[in-house]
Amino acid sequence: MATSISSSPGPLAPLLPPRSLLSFPPPPPPATTTSTAIHGTAPRLRLLPNAADPRAAHAVATKSGTAAQLDARLANAVMCGYIRAGRLTDALEVFDRMTARDAASYSALISGHARLGSPVSAAEALFRSMRLAGLAPTKYTFVGLLTACIRRGNPRLGTQVHALAAKGRYIGGSLLVANALLGMYVKCGRLEDALRMFHGMEERDVSSWNTVLSGLVELGRYEEAFELFGDMRTSDVAVDRFSLSALLAAATEGFCLPHGAAVHALSLKSGLEVDLSVGNALIGFYAEHGDSVEDMVGVFQRMPVKDVISWTGLLNGYMEFGLVDNALGVFYRMPERNFVTYNAVLTGFCRNKESARVTFARKAGLQGLGLFRQMLENGLEMSDVTVTGVLNACAIAADRKISEQVHTFVIKCGCGSSPWIDAALIDMCIKCGRSGDARLLFEHWRHQESFHIAWSSLLLSSFRDGEYEKAFSTFLQMFRNSDIQFIDEFLLTNVLGVCGALGFMELGKQMHLLAAKSGLLRACGVGNAIVSMYGKCGQLENAVTFFQRMPHRDLVSWNALITAHLLHRQGDEIWDTWSEMERLVIKPDSVTFLLIISACSCTNSDSADACMELFHSMSSKYNTEPAMEHFAAVVNVLGRWGHFDEAEQFIASMPFKPSAIVWRSLLETCSKQSNMTLRRRAMNHLLALEPQDPSTYVLASNLYSESAKWHCSENTRLEMREKGIHKIPARSWTFDDNAIHSFFARDRSHPQSKDIYAGLDVLTLECMKAGYEPDTTFVLHDVEEYQKRYFLMYHSAKLAATYGLLMAGSGKIIRVVKNIRMCGDCHSFLEHASAATGKEISVRDSNGFHIFRAGICSCRE
């Protein structure tokens, strides 16, 4: 498969034989007897190496004598012309016809084999023939041999050449050979040997330093690279473009902004910022670590010459900053594009799919697929990155039919059986509703290196489909598999995410311990997942404590902490966290703003004004354009504090047409305030925008039921059945003995259902004695009152809480998770149940946590 291309040579370029070595070696001292023919061809010899057509040069040389009697120097020049043109067979033919060969002849052909990618054995055989002919190797011979070792990754032959060069005293006397040896050791993965040789060299030039610098950077030893650079500056060796490019790569990969800024300053001082390769490296650095997009754009604009790498770097930088429209503008303005450019756009779409603009995700996926089609039409080469990118784009688009077409294309073009492509295929199948196909692919899995990605996708799929027991069994099966002896950062982060989503605190704590034992706690991604897990499992104190102890925090860490507070409805604490972020000059993103705005609905006092002020500062102060989700959050805040007129005015002033999430947000707040007129208006908009969403029909049916319009309610439910639209059933679960116990309303499938129902009946009587009265207004069916009371009695949350109370030991907290919002009657029942039993009951529904203690709930509703 193709790899990324570059128009500028890397730091090891000075170590490879220059063109002049392949053209014509230095002539030997003149002989005592000189032929007039040789003198007569001398001017022509100087022209041969630059001849555009080696066959024309060969013809000129032939006119000066028969091909078999060509002078060695003239034949060498012809041979080098053929090598430079990539015509190795013709060069070999000239070599075979030479009656007198010298060391330069062998050296040129050895270098030709190395340059044109022949097996190392070809260069090795030529060297043996040279030694048998009694010719002493020159420094160019060694350079050619070492270049062959570099191209083919053969350190065995390289060490033999080193020994021979040392024996012939070529190393101390030729810096060219020493640098080639350094390059061989670095490129063949023998960096320690290269360092030993480097420190033993009496003489070094900038190429020597660059070679070792690049070796350290390639192996991720960035701090050592900068220490070596300090020694280089102390030795008064002038840096060049290769030095700066290697150091900028170290700063980019090593997440070191101060070092990168210092290298930029040095490039300005030395006048190398305008160099093409340095400019491209600076664009890449600021794209990853720049404080603002202007840093990267400034470098690009100051470059006098730009190539496709420069433009692609700018495009990738815009994608890194989340400015997708700017990136696409660069893409369409580019004077030239290659497959790397298309890959950058595809991966950029995938990178930005998780932004707050959820409505953008599908559009981005479809745009990515369109670019892929354009790539094929233009005949551009595909790489593994391209195929992986288009599979990810298809996964974002979440279109089952398109995913089947793309899957077929991948199989037909023979792109399968790659670890990363097969992992992307499984992920695409899952996200496009083809879980069965994904499991079939996984059953025939052959790639150990990407197993964790595929397995994690299946785990998340089971959870997303509501198959919680299957998700848990999939996890246990993975660890019982004797072939899998590791857990990495990616796997651990996903497992912690599932623990948090399920509210499975015991397993989450075990994963925390596993992270500590495996040394993964220092990984920022794992730390963020632990904070999120504790927050979602109701362990807010543990989440805050772990956050405070994290050695490294990024923006995701702060967002995870804010989310934990938001789940516990601690709006004022979130504003304190926001103040701390501003004090530490931590730049927020769109997700941060969405969380802070949402926090305004759960503060101790009306914070609608603060919410509006923050919303307007997003674009004016923080250069972040509000998305549809931000508008919906503001509507929710205004409705929560009873500002319905302002909420309607705010919706009317939106710069784009309100989507369903805006009207749904307004509808939910109206329901709490019993504003029936506004609810009907919001419902009409919602039905027009989401006619296929089951929750929309349920809301409409409930609205009719609350108004006692039973016939309209029944017609709505009948329409759902006719259209094949199914309501998501309410489900609650709790945990006992490292197992998940889940319940539906009036569910009797549990093995201990007889005891659960008997216990719930007793508990209901006790609660009624304490003042609990079933609220039948939450039963939105036209049935008799006694039937309504029966429907209320056995809601899933009550069944799960009862099971938890039956199994709980002394002092144990009952933990229940519900997939939708808990009804008001269950809320009232659990308040009384906590008082009657003296137990603390924690329920997490779709809105957050309800902690029931001694008859009082933490939600204050």
C-alpha cells in the first residue's frame, strides 16, 4: 500500500550517495603516455553526465571507439547515465562489455543497485568480484554498500562492511563513510550502536548530528533528542533545515509547545523559516499544539514557496481546530491534490464527528463518501488509511444500504484482511445496524494487533442495543480467553465507559485497580474514563478526588468532572469549576459550553441571565459558534425557570430553523410547568419534524391522555403499530454478586420474581401507612381506577429497588439505573421506601441522579 509522500528529503539525505558519485568518480592521475584520442574526448566527457538521454550519450561515446574498447572513465560515465535514468539493465550491459574496469566502475554499479532497489545480494556479489579483481574499495564503494543495507534493512551485512571499513582505516579518514555507517545503524534499528559510534567519532559535521537526531525522534526519545541538540549548539555546529525538521517532529509528537516555539525562534534567527521543509514542519507543529489557528496560518502565509504538503498541512490543521468549513475551503482552493490530501479530509470528518453539532455528523459522513467517489473517479491511489477513512465515514453516516455497498467494494478490490481495515469494517457494520454481520466477521478474526478495537466495538454494540447482560458476558469471555494476555489504554477506556454507562460501580472499581497495577493510571485517557465512571456510578466524591490527583489533565478531564456534577444536579459547583478553568486559562470547547449552559437549570437560584450572558460570549469572546444543541440547552434553562415568553422569543430569533431537539426541550419544561397551550404548539412542531420517532408519538399520546382525549390517544398508538414504530420499553436494573439484574414493568422473568413481588406488596403497604398514595394520573390509559393502581404497582424501578432491598446487607446502598425518566409516582414511592426501610436508594434515570435518604430526594423536585 502507498505511504505518505514528501517533496523534500529527510534528515538522512546527506548520507546517501550524491548524484556526482553516480556520474563520474574523480579521475586518476594522468599516465605517462597519453593518447590523442583521450585528449580529444575530454571536453565531451564533461558533458556526458548531464546528458538528458543516456542512449544519446552512449552513441556519442561509441563514436570515439568501439563499445568494447571504451575508455573506463567514458564507460563509467555512460553507465552512470543509464543508472540515473533508472535503466539498470542497460548499465549492466555496458559494465559486462567493459574490458578494463576500475574501482569507480564497481562503485558506480553497487550504488546503482542500491539506488534502484535491487536485492542486497547483487551489491554484495559485485563487491566480491571487485575484491577478486584485486581492486581496493574506495569510500564511494562503502557508501554504496551501506546504502544497499539501508534500503533493504540488512544490519548483518552492514556490520561486516563496518568491520572492513575500520580495518582499511576508511572511517577516520572519510567522514562520508562514517556518516553512511551512522545512517545504516539508525535505519536498521540499531540506535545504540549508532550512538556508540557517534560518540567515538573524532570529527562530525551537521549530517552526523542530524542522523542521530532523526534516530532518536523516530524511536520517540524526544527529550534525548533535545539534549543532543543542546550539545550540537555547544559544539558550534550550524543547524540546517534537516536539524530543524527533526526537532519540530520531536516537539509535535512529544507534545512540547515550549520546545517547538524555541525551534521556531531559531528558524527565524537562522533564516530557515522560509525553507519549504521547515515551513511544512512548523505548520504540522502548530496544527497539533498551536494556541490558536492564527499561529499555523501565519507560517503558511509567510512561506514563499508552497507544495501539496503545505496545503495538506493547513487543511489538517483546520480539521484539528474543528474548523471543518475552513478546511473544505482550503481543499477546493488547492492547486494540486494527492491521495494524502483526500485522506486528511476523510480522517478530519471522522475526528470532528463527536463535536456538539450532532446534526453535522451524518452530513460529514456523506461528504466523506462523496470525496471517496471523487478519488476513484480521478484515478488516485488508495492506501489502508483511505479505506479505513471511508469505512469510518460510512459508520458516521449510519446508512445501512450504503454500508453494504462500501463493504462489497472493499471485498472486490481486495482491501480486506488488514488488521485496521477489518476492525473498521466491524465498527461500520455495528453503527449501521448490522450487528449480526459484525459478529460473523469477529468469529473469523485473525489479527492480534487490532483485536482490542474489534472487541471493544462489539462490547459497545451490545450495550447500545440494550443487551446489557450480553455486554457483560462479552467482557468476561474476553478475559477468560487464554490467548489474550493484555489490556491496553484503548480497551481499558472502553470498559470503564461501559461500566459508567451501566452504573456498574463494583466492576468499575476493579478496572481502576487493574489500571493501577498495569501502570496505565498516568495515561490521561484512562484517567478521564475513571473520572467519568465514578461520576456516572454515583460516586461523586471519588470522581472529584481522582480528578484532583491526576498528574496530567486535558480539556476532556474538566468536561468529565463537570458532567459528574451535572448528573448530581450541582449547578453552583459547576460554576465554581468554570471559574477555576478561566483562572487557569483553559480554553473551553463546544462540549464545555453545552455542559455549563445545562448547569444553569439546576442552580439554587434563577440563573437564566447568567446563561444568556455565557451563550452570547461563546462567539464574541471564545470564537465558538453555537450549534443546535446549545440553543436547545438555553431553551431548557429558560423554561426551567418559567421564562416561557423569553423561550419562544429566543426560538424565533434563531439564525437557522429550529430542529426537533429545540422543540423537545421546550416541551419537557412545559410538562413540568403544566403549560398546556405551549405544549400543544411544541408538539405540533415536533410531529412535523420527527414523524418516525417513537418517543414523539408517545409524547403526543400522553398529551392527549392528560387532556382526557382517549380516542385521540388510542388513534396515535394505533398509528404507531400500523407504521411499525415501537416504543422503547422502560427498563431498570440493579447489581448483586457481580451480576446485572434487569426488570421491565410487570416483569416476572426473574428467577426470584415470587419473592420480589411479595416483598414489593409488603413494602407498598408500609409506605401507604406512612402517607404514600399512588398517583394514578401517571397512568395514561382509559381504564378503571383499580387497574391504574395495578399498573403503577409494578413499574420496573420499583421491582429493581425491591430486589436490591431484599439482597442488601447492612449499610449497603441500593443502586438502580433506569433507561428513561422515572415517573412521578415511582419518585414518591421511593421517597417513602427510603424512610420506611432506613436505606439509602440511589436511582439514575435519563435526567441524572435521585438520592433518596430518610424520605427526601436530592433532586429537590
